[in-house]
Amino acid sequence: MAFERRLDMARPVRAMERDLNQEQLITLRGLERYGWELKFIRRPPFKPSIPIVFDSDRKKFAVLKDDGTLDENPGFNIRD
């Protein structure tokens, strides 16, 4: 049986939002009006954090870039 380590690392959304800069927060607030939400933040070793948002249907995801822009084609996939 596989053990999922990430479950223990789940953080409340408000705690994750503290890791966002002002531009990212402004974009996130706008997206939330359309049902998007911050799901998690990827933290690759020795690289900047990558905030991931999902649409309300959980069919699309995007990255909140440092300048507050939304990257809907970040060049990686998310596991189901």
C-alpha cells in the first residue's frame, strides 16, 4: 500500500497566502471571484516557490508568477 507523504503537509489556504507577494495576492483575489482557488505551493529545492491555482471545476490549473501574471501553460503536469 502506498503512503502519501504530502497529506501531512497540507496547509490552510490563509497560511499559504502568507507566502505570496502583493501582486500574486491581487491576482488571486480576482481569480477567486470566478471560482479559482489556491490549492498548494510547490517548493522545488534551490528554486523559488510556485503557487498553483485551480479553476472551480478542477480541470485547469495555472501558476501565479512573481509579477502577478497567470501562467496557464507552466510546462509541467499535476498528478491526479
